[in-house]
Amino acid sequence: MTDAEWAAVRPLLPVPAWFQGRGGRPEGYCHRQLLDAIRYLVAGGISWRAMPADFPDWGRVYAFFRRWREHGLIAEFHDRLRGTVREREGREAEPTAGVIDAQSVRAAATVPAASRGYDGGKKVPGRKRHIVTDTLGLLTFAWLMNSRRLARDYETLPATSEAMIRWSMVTRMSRRLGRPRSAGRH
């Protein structure tokens, strides 16, 4: 994550409970390091245990990921970023129109049979993803396929798969916010 991206993203992060005096233990690592590690995992398609030594220990990164997934913090962060990107583009923070799309994605052997199926039209065994895309293209399948972790569904839980999709979009939106505005825009 570039310094410009971090400057744009940092104020949008959900505030941890311990920071607000509501209990809990402070993180052992900077959130920027943890975000970078998750972005690397999603973009590169690596397994948790293959996390390079440049990042915090994979167990700490996974615990952070799981905590954010379980408490809805990744969804909150994603929605804050989307609103900021939309406002920067001169739009309302909340979209008023959208396009629904679906994609069939192959599932890895680790995906339980109870949570996968078969798309007879495309002849794809796996899961079907459904998304809503706004007029700026925030959360589109074309962009998701740039994240190697999403080219196939490796996640045991559908909620983890959804969180990976959100992390992919967080990366796309933070890059967009980290770029300087073009001369023609306000």
C-alpha cells in the first residue's frame, strides 16, 4: 500500500473497541501491515501459511481477517470506501441504481459439498456468486478476476469467500483513492 493510499484509507478504518475504551487487547501489529498482508494474500492467491516473512505471522493475519469478518468490520470498511470513492467522483455516497450479475466459479476440493453445486449451462462445479454493481463499476467480476485468490473458490465458508471479495474491492478502491485526481475533475 502506498503512502497516498494509506493516507486516504486510514481515517475510514473501523475504530477498534480497545481504542474506544470498550475493552479488548490492542493489536500487536500496525493495521497497515495487516491490511498489506491480506491484500497480498488475495492478490497473489497464496495460502495463509505461505505468507512471506516480510508480513506479520500468518496466524496473526488470519486472526485479524477472521475477527473483521465475524464482526462485520470488512463490510463496514468496504462501504465507507465505496462512499468516499463515489463522493470523490461527484456522486452520492449511496448508489441509487445497480446492475445484478452472477458468476459461476470452480470450487477447490476443500469446499464442502453442502455449499456447492453445479451450473449445468456452463458445466462448472462449484459456487455461484451474485453481486450488484453500481454505475461506477464498484464491485465488478472483471476486477475481481485480477485477484488470483478469487479465480477459484478455496474457502470452506461462504462468509469467508464473501470477505475475500470485499478485500479485493477494498484494494481496488484504495488504489483509486490513492491516485491524484485528474485535472478535469473537482
